[in-house]
Amino acid sequence: MDQYIMIYMPTADYSMVDRVLGEVAEQVTPSPKEIEKVDGVAKSVLEKIRGALEFSKFGPEIILGGSYARNTWLPLEADIDVFLRYPTNVTRKELEEDSYRISCKAFGEENLVIRYAEHPYTETYVDNVRVNVVPCYKVEIGNWMTAADRSPYHLKFVKENITREQTLDVRLLKKFLKSQGIYGAEIKVGGFSGYMCETLIYRYGSFKNLILNAAKWKPPIIITDKDKFDEVKEKFKGDKIIITDPVDYNRNLGKALTIKSLAKFVLACRSFLKKPTKEYFTVSGKKIKPKDLEDNILLENVIALLFEHEKMSADILWGMLYKTLNHFKKQFNENNFRVARTVAVSDEKSYSAYLFLFETKQVSEYETRIGPYIFDEENFEKFVTKNLDNSYILWVNEEGKICALKKRNISKAKKLLEEMLKDPIKYGASRKIAETLKNGKVYAGKEILEVEKDELWSGVIELLEPGEKKYFS
Amino acid sequence: MDQYIMIYMPTADYSMVDRVLGEVAEQVTPSPKEIEKVDGVAKSVLEKIRGALEFSKFGPEIILGGSYARNTWLPLEADIDVFLRYPTNVTRKELEEDSYRISCKAFGEENLVIRYAEHPYTETYVDNVRVNVVPCYKVEIGNWMTAADRSPYHLKFVKENITREQTLDVRLLKKFLKSQGIYGAEIKVGGFSGYMCETLIYRYGSFKNLILNAAKWKPPIIITDKDKFDEVKEKFKGDKIIITDPVDYNRNLGKALTIKSLAKFVLACRSFLKKPTKEYFTVSGKKIKPKDLEDNILLENVIALLFEHEKMSADILWGMLYKTLNHFKKQFNENNFRVARTVAVSDEKSYSAYLFLFETKQVSEYETRIGPYIFDEENFEKFVTKNLDNSYILWVNEEGKICALKKRNISKAKKLLEEMLKDPIKYGASRKIAETLKNGKVYAGKEILEVEKDELWSGVIELLEPGEKKYFS
């Protein structure tokens, strides 16, 4: 085992780090009582599935997976995955129908939610523990027919390579990432998946060694076997971070990690090593209230756009939210309303919202329009016709282009946003949410605090108090 | 003779154009009385120079040049050049000293001003007619030893190739260009030289045919002999307009023409053809008074910088003025004070001034500083140290860079300009005027009208009423 990044040998005194890790160890480890409970759930789940197998046409192999099976779950966050492994001669349609039938018989159709990753699977809750039933094919390594086919191999890898002691390190890492808001590979987060955590602990040996090294990471980061290094480097050229899947070197586990999440992780590692506190393992569960926000002087420069929509797959929703947000942000900047930061929030059920923090919500009353080269007669004439009557002055600039100084149509950010909502697609909105955006509502400054939406208020906190600052002071 | 630009054959009814040209013909032609007077001056100048030749060591050949000799001068604007042509075995120093001695003896040292082009020459006024005495070498075409050596050949070319009728066309062209502020090859103007005008009339045959064609010009414009076309095109690749000197195909007369002046010319041709008026041949001699400006609502967004300095060569002065102005403008834009237009003015003796028209003179109170990638630990630490205490928030952006939202130090354009004047070189000012800029005075809005400087007020008119607009309406 070797890494692109040199293994950094700790020489400084990290006793404070060890002390903090010791203190949070208990906090990230499920209690014997909870383990007993989840064991019970798992047992009952297995029994139910086995009982339902008689309704299957193909009798798939049953494998228990998820963070429960890997023993890397955080308290109150165990999830149990049941993989149904089908022979490769079963068609995709048969596989989907058969596994759904098994789930229905095991848990009752009314208790199931169908979820979609690459293919549909079911989700249910048993005694508050999330249980997913995921169909896949029983294939050799590398001959993947569906994305889920890798999972049983991942489970096997973790069980064989992550020691009992190291499961604590995986838990520390997960909690550390959660507290930074960068745990989870879904589009919303663009962070670290559970299996990525396990792989990183496997590669670096321990949480402490990982963060000592990660504090020095500089993209491109390549984490793989020594003998695979050159091949992997070439294969994933351009990726900022390459963490090969130990069961499939053709897959980069770092693919879904955004540069922002990566940066936040590296930063948190550095900051934690400098001043280790339990705060790095704390996820604030505090509900934000308007009174927490009303004294923030930046609030005056915040504009919120709230819009209601139908429920849809989270990854699809967040993909659209971010895409649309980026276009809107670009529009603001192009119109000189400088946007410092943005945040998107959603309850993932009925509404989403954008929050914009502006450097200025009001721009100059004049604007210069730079037109075509005067030599481009056709476009020049168009420009003059369009701008002659409503411009103060027209002139030829140093480049030979015709310019006009005009009264700016929209000098307030709120008004520009309302204008954009009239035709969201024109301004780059995703088609899927364009119609619902048209009915969006715009709130400025303290108005936002009158909208009773918890996610919205949390978003304002994220926008105005992003948390990075406290780690340096 | 052939041009890159197709000769456009007028098919439309240009009788209005002809009428206007007929009307202004008289205005651009010196009166018999004035011709008689300038003839007298020229005669006396020649006599004085001939009389002074006895003090010369080398007895140079005397050639009368300038717009007077070419018969292309505008009323009240005749200039008489006397070329003293020396044999090539005379050294440069001897040539300079000898020609200066001749000028002194002819006109009296106290009446001379020494001017510098490539080499020094003298200027004097005889009966209000400017007389330059310019030394040069008598060389074969192409074997130039000084830039002035071409002039006698230019004179010969014009005399042999510009008909008596065409001298009116040259005069019309000069006046047309003057009214647009684009006559003269000096840096201040970056426009058309007198010889360029003569060459253009020679190439296109008449003023009317020139403007019919120029109205369609699109860079790159190549005006040369048909058989020289490919060679010339290659030789001056990259130049926007190539007008070869008919006595030296290695020289592009269009070199000093700025794209802005070229654009203004093409535009004026088009506009004049659409709506021909005498205005295109009128140079406003009107003195601007504060009352002409005080009602202009844009004045509120103008800031003036006035600074006194010593007299220097006009081309050096204007070169510095423009260079410094561009840097200052860039600074404003980088600090989000959007500058719509700028104008530089100077009395070319004791003071110069910059005028800035802003879209906004006041920007937001906040600003975002985008710092280095957080992976660049050294620079990241520097950024944090510098910005931690005086930032509202610090965060990692989508690109993985550390950002800070700060109170803006300078939110008023006037204050930023005053800040720049404390260390002008840091902000790109030419060294030659940096010290004098430090004592510059800044005026905003109506304050400018209290500064009693004619050039400054004219500059404000140029800035706020650039003249292009009236040609389209």
C-alpha cells in the first residue's frame, strides 16, 4: 500500500488531539442497548425477507449490508441494506418486479417507499431503523450489470480489512464530516460517502493519521496502490481527488466529491489539529428561530426566493436547484448586483428556497451598453435604433465600438429577481421547476423572518454564519 | 491603381451631398486676399533663408514645403515648411547646428521655438503664418537617413499627382476630419495626417468617392497598388488600416491612426451620406461657459482631476496623459466604480486634467475578497491573518477558495482617486507626471464649474455631449 500523498509522520505533540478523540469516542459509538435493538431489527428483517422468499420466482441470495452490517454506523443512524442477489440470466424487469414482490410480502406494500438510484429499490422503517431492499446481480468482480452489484463486495472488503478498532476511526471520520456538512455523496452535499470513509481509514490506518495527512493534501490527490499509481493517474486525469475503489480500480470514489467539500475537509483537518475541540464532532440540532437572526446586520442585504413544488427524487431536485441557482447568480452579477454568497434550501417535499447575500442590493442608476464595432454596419444600426432615444449619450470608444449611456431599467436586486421569475427559462432555470418558479415569492431582509419555514431560517444561518470563521479565531 | 476595398459606384441620388459640398467649397478655400498674403509671407521667408545661407558651412538646398507649397491648406491655417537638404556626408550634429544657425540668422534667435520630431527643427511665426525650418538629407528614395528626408518627395508627389481640382477635395477632407476632431497624426489626436489626406484623395480620386467607399470600410483596410497588394498585406499584417506611402511602400501611413479615429471617420462618412449637412465641415470655436453645463444632469457623476506641470513636448505629454489615464480608469473599474467615459485635456503649457464620467460614484459598503485555494496553505494563512478580524464572514466557495466579506474601505470614487494620488506610480502613472499628480486637485460635479480653466470646461462638453448622437437622430 502506498499513496501519492506522503504519509506524514506525526512528530509534534498531539496529546490534545488524542484526548479529544478519546472524549468523543463514546459519543460516536452506539450503546450496547442500541446495538441490541438494531440487532433485533436486523434479525426480524432477515426473517421477514426469508419468509417472503417463497413468493419469489428466482429465489435470490440474501446479503445483509449497510452501515449496520459493516459495523460503522453512528448512534441513531444505523441503516440496514438487504441485497437480493439474482442470477445473471434474470432480466432487469424480472429482477425489479421480483424484488418488489419480496419487499411487499415482507413489510406490506403500504409501508414501502420506492426509491431510485440507478434502478428502483424499496425503503421502509422497522422500529425507526431505515431498511432498504436492493436487488442486484450475482456477478464476478468487474462484470457489473448494475451499480448495486458492487455492494456485496464492498461489504466483504470492509469486513475483511477494517479491524474492530478501525470501525471507531470510521465512525469518528463520519461524525467529523457530518459536523462540517460534507458527509454523503448525494448531489445536495457533494461530500464523502460511507464507503469512501471506510476506504480512507483502510488506506491511512487511522482517523488521526488520515487527518494529519489530509491537512497537507493538494489536488490532484491520488490514493491507490503503489503498483496501480501510474495507470490510475492516467485513467482519472483531470479529477481533483482520486480514491480508487479497492474492489474495482476502474472506479474513482472521489468522483462525486466537490472541490468545495474537499476544501472544507482539508481545512477542518488543519484547524482541528491546531486547536482540537469536540466541536468538530458536534452536529448542531438546534432549531433556528427568527430572533437568532434579526440582529445580524448582513440580513439587510439578503434576498430570499421561496417556491413550492411537487416531491421528486432528491438528487434530481438538488441537481436542478443548484443549476438554476448558478444561472440566477450569474444574471445578478452580469447586472452588477454583486452576489457574495448563495445558499439553496429545501424540505425535499413541498418547497425550496434560494438565499442570496448581496454586496449591494441597489446599483447605479446609469449603465453603459457597449455595442458592436461601428464597422459592423448591420448590428451597429440595430444598436443605434434600439438605444438612440433612450440614451443620454452615444459615443465611439477606444476600441471602435459604439456605446450608450442609459438609465438603468432595474436598479434594485429584488426587482431584477421578480423580472427573472416572469420567464425563468430565459434566465437559465431548469424546465422542471420553471413553472413553479413563476409563482415564487421574493422576500428581502427582515421580511424573510416572517416566513415560517424552518429550512429557510437554517439557510439564513448557513449564509450569514458559514462556520469557517470560528475555526481560525 | 486598385484598392482592397471595392470602389463603390454611386447609384443613389447624391445631389444633396453635392449641394452641401458646393456650399462648403468656398468656406474651405482660402480667399484670393489670403492667398496673396501667404504668397507674400512665403516670398519673404525664402528671401530671409537665402540671405542666411552665407552663414552656412554646407550650403543646403532649399525646398519650400508644407500645406502652403502643396496648395492644400485651409483658410487661416497655412503652414510653410522650409526644408534644408544637406549632402549625406554632413554629420547629424553638423546638420542640426548648421540649420539652426541659418534659422537664427533668418528670423532672429529670440523669435524661434525649438521643436522635436525625430530630430530638432525650428518654428517661428511670420505675419501669423507658422513657418518651420526642417533640416534633412538629400537622398534617393528609400535610402532615408532621417524621417524628414521623405518630405521633399511627398511634396513632389502631391504636386505631380494631385490636380488643381483635387486640392479642393483634400481641403474638404481636412475640414471634414477637423470637424470630427480626428485631423492630425499627433498622439493627442491619433488621426489623419495631411499627407494621408492627400494620398486618400489620390487613391479615391475625389472626396465624394472616398467617403462613399469609406462608409463601407471594415478593418483590415488595405489601400495600395494592385501589384503591391499581397506583399503589403503580408508586410503590415495586424494593422487595422494600411495606406502605403506612394513614395515608399515600406511605410504604412495608417500606423498612427487609432481604431477610434478610424471608426469615427467611417461613422461620419455614413452619417453624412444619409443626411448631408454643413455641420460636418464646421469646427465649433465656441468658448464653453459653466452655464452651458450646469443643467446637464450627468454632471453630477463627473469627477475632475486637475494638475499643474511644466511644459514639455506635446507628443510626450499626451502619451503620458493617456497611459496614466488608462491605468487610473482600470483602477476605478477594478474597485467597482464603473467608469463610462474619460476625457483628458491640457493647455499643453501649465496644466492638464482628467475627466471621469461614472455610472456610479458610490459603491456598496461591502466587498467580497476572493482569496487563494485553501490547499495553498501559505497564502491561505496569510489571507486569513489579514482578513479574519475585519471580515464579517469567511467561507470556502464552490471553487475551494477562501473568501471574505468585508466592509469596503473606500466606497466613494472621489476618495479612491485621492487615495491613488498619494502614490500615483503604484497605480500606473507615468513617472514624469507622478510628482505633479500628488499635488493634483479633485473636483466633483458642479465644483468643476468653479475652476476657471477653459480646456477643462471644453473637456466636460466633450465628455457629456460627445457629438456622435446628433448624427443619428
